[in-house]
Amino acid sequence: MTQTTTDRPSGRAGGPVVPVLAFAGIVVAVMQTLLVPVIKDLPRLLDTAPADATWVLTSTLLSGAVATPIMGRLGDLYGKRRMLVTSLAVMVVGALVSAFTSDLLVMIAGRTLQGFAMGAIPLGIGLMRDLLPRERLGSAMALMSSSIGVGGGLALPAAALVAQHSDWHALYFGAAGLGVLAIALTLLVVPESPARAGGTFDLPGALGLSAGLLLFLLPLSKGGDWGWTSGTTLTLFGAAAVVLLLWGAMELRLSAPLVDLRTTARRQVLLTNLASIMIGVSFFVVSLVLPQLLQLPAGTGHGLGRSMVVAGLCVAPLGLTMMFTAPVYARLSARYGPKSTLVLGLLIIAAGYVGGLGLMDAAWQTVVTSVVIGAGIGLAYSSLPALITNAVPASETGAANGLNTLMRSIGTSVSSAVIGMVLADTADTVGGVAVPTLHGFRISFLIATAAVAVGLALALFLPGGRPSARLRASSGEDVRPERAETAPHGFRGRVLDAAGRPVARAEITLTDRHGRRAGATVSADDGRYALAVPARGPYVLAARAGGHAPLTAPAAHAGDGRPVDLDLSLPGETVPA
């Protein structure tokens, strides 16, 4: 049997790759956050009605939701670095369009282009999986996954300072400059991954998913203005359900779909994506509530009367803490697994919100709340790419993480709609102006706590097991190779290097004919491995180990109860044992 080379490089990417990719993620977050300090002034700045001004924010949400899974799939097919640079380039063009206009329609067009940058997060995670050695992968993906919160936390006070002391268009020039810098660094430092998925781009699937997402997210974003029970809102929700069902039926019939729904339906992927929605809800609640609490006048009785810049500085620890939890996550995940780390993160988020119910009387108390919730969200967000990456083939990393990022965006959209409605319904009218109440803020925190509880329940049903019992996309610390016992109905053999010496701690994965992972193990000290198969048929065994070129080899099992002896050579040929 001859070797089929994988598209995965040997994992010797240079040190700057991780900070450069994380910087790209932070730039994306900056783009999302830069308008927060001027939201309330947009109608005046654009000379339009408040309902029309909200399209400046809604357009970015919609385009980002559509672009994220599509760019992930394009990255799997044509190169993740290429699509990452493309996403950032479109964002730069959109930022420059917005920087030179105060016309509403042109501004919306620019903001729509900026939304395409959201695809950079899953593409960066995919590049890390393809380029980095196992011992660096956990903390790297954790940092990339958390970059959306890190950038948001850091950008809020900076954007507030610019908006307070300069023309608000300078925000867009700044975003464009950061985007150009991210593109230059990516081209200079990050090599292209040679990993490619088979098949062609599913254009009908992309159009169908785009239509379904637009029909769903549009009423979710505008339902507060249109009325949640209005004919327009209900019709769009109904149309979204029909379109997405038809899209799903079409995707299941294709050999190379935009989103492999069979993979998505696996318990680990499905539950992780559902938990991601809940984490997105909880993350956005604190981002909505604390800045308003801090900036409300003290005369309201519960407002803290702080300036826009001070409010941004008080909330900034939310993102900073997320950044500092990335290395902590890597060590915890290496020892206990990403499921346990996700559960721990959700418990910390819940503690932050419950404690925050009584910490709304001073600015320093909001800082404490931000730090605790940020630590929990950092751990939870860091766990998500490892859980997804462990459950999908390498050729689907970009698309799978793109879908997971989309789930987080849906969570933030739901949070924005629900919390906006709660704060509006509980507001008091003071001098003809609706003012959020302390009661509304506390209800918002309780909603976030409920979302975390649902996420925790979902996380507890994720497949368990110690990290050593499965292939993990996290730090390689404390990996204990499994005992290579006889597999009476599967494959067995040894992993060898080019000189015929045994390779210990090599990761071996088994993939079926549909590209679904059917098993995984780690070679013992003498290089031996054993993998059971669920059924007869063709399979692909992939082996990789630090310091060796990876191997992908086709194999078949007759399903006759007898093991197939197969030695795997790194690099070299696959030979009969």
C-alpha cells in the first residue's frame, strides 16, 4: 500500500504566527466595536431617523453572519491565508468607504463590506491547526478564539477617546490602518497552509444559507422597531424556517456541501454549537448593561455618572482578562480536557452574573464584575475551537469553525434583541427621555445567568473522557499514550520513522468514507497502536508526530472479525505489518 501525503505541513511554523493571527482577530473586534461610543448620536451624525440609523449596525451583523461560514469553506478549498487576507482587504475597503461619507446609504454599504472581516476568526483557527505543532495549538487557538472579546474590550475606551476628542470619521481611518497592518503582517509572517478539501464550492448552498440567515437575523435585529408580533416580523421568521429546511435537504444530497450537516449533527459538534449560542448571549449582556450603568447621570438614583472614556476603561478588563486566560486554558485543557474547561468557564460566568446583581453601586464594582465574567468567557470561548476541531476532519476545519463563530454571532444577536426589549419595557421616562432602570439591569443579568445555565446543561452532555483517551487539539502537556491492545475488528500495527524506529506518542486518527472521524488513539512507547472500526469498508488512517512529516494512508477492512495489520511510516510508505 502506498502513502498518500497529507496537506498538513510538519508543524514548524515560526513563532510570530500566533500573535499575528491573534492581531488579525483583534482588528476584526475593533471594527465591530468602534461605533459603540457614538451609537446614540448616529441619527444626528447621519441626519436620519433613529430607526434608519440602526441599519449601520444591522448591516455589519448580517454580512458577517453570511460571510463567516462561506469564507471558512472557501479557505478549506482554496487556502486559508488567501481567504484571511481577502476578508481583511474587503474590511479595509469598507472602512475607507465609511470614512469619506456621512450619507446613510453609502455608510451602510461600507459597513456591510466591513462585516466580511468576521471570517478571519475561523480562518485563523484553521491556519493554526494546519501550521502549529500540537504543544502550541491549545493556547494558540484559545487566544484566537478569545480575540473577538479582547479586541472589543481594548477598542471600547480607545474608540470613546477618539469619538470624544476628534471627528468620528477618524474611527474608520483607524480601523482601515489596522486592517492594512494586519494584512502586511499576515503576508510577511504566516505561510499558506497546503491543506485543501476535496470538491468544489457549493454556490447554491452558499446562496441558500445566505438567504436563510438574512431572513432570520433581519427580524431578530429589527423586531423591536417593527413589533415582535407584526406581520413583517412573523413572515420573515416563517420564511427563514422554510428556506433553511430546504437548504438543509439540498445540502444532505451533495457530495461536497458548503456545510456537512452530518458532521454538524455529531453530538460533540451539535452540543458545542448550541452552547456557543448561550455563551454569545451571556457575553453580550455585560457589554450592553455596564456601559449604560456607568454613563447614566447620578441624578437618576442608580447611574454612576461616568464619562464615555471612563466607562470604556471600566469595561476594558473584560477583554484583557479573556486574553490572559488563554495560557491558563491551555494548561487546564491539557490536564482535564476542553469539556471540563468549558464547564469551569460557564460556572465562573454564572458566578460573575450572580455576584454582579449586588455590585452596581460604584465604578470599581463594575470592574470586578468585568474581570470575573471575562475570565469565565475567556475559558469558555477558548474551549470551543478545540471541541470543534477534535470532532471534524482537518479538511473541514475552516467551515466547521466558521459555523461555530456564526453560532456565537447568533447568540449576541439574540442577546441584543432580548436585552434591548427588556431595558425598553422597564425604562422610566425622565424629562421625555426613556432611562434604563436598575430593575431592568438586574433582569438582564438574570437572563444571562439563565443562558449560562442552559449552556452548562449542554456542556455536561458533551462526550467525556480524559484528554489522554482521545486526540486533542490542545497543548500536548501530560499526554499519556494509550495502551496498544489488540483490536479484533480494526487496524493494528506500529508507527515507525524513516529509519524503522518506533515513534511514541504519535496521534493516529481513523476517518470513514464520508470524511467523518471514526476513531483516534496515541501510539505506545514501542510505537504500537490499535484502532477498532465501526463497520466494514474503506477508511483513511492519518498519523502525525512532532518532528516528523505527517502521513495519510487509505486502508480497507473486510468486517470479518479479523484485525488488519498495518505499520505506518513517518515519512515513507505504509507497509504490511
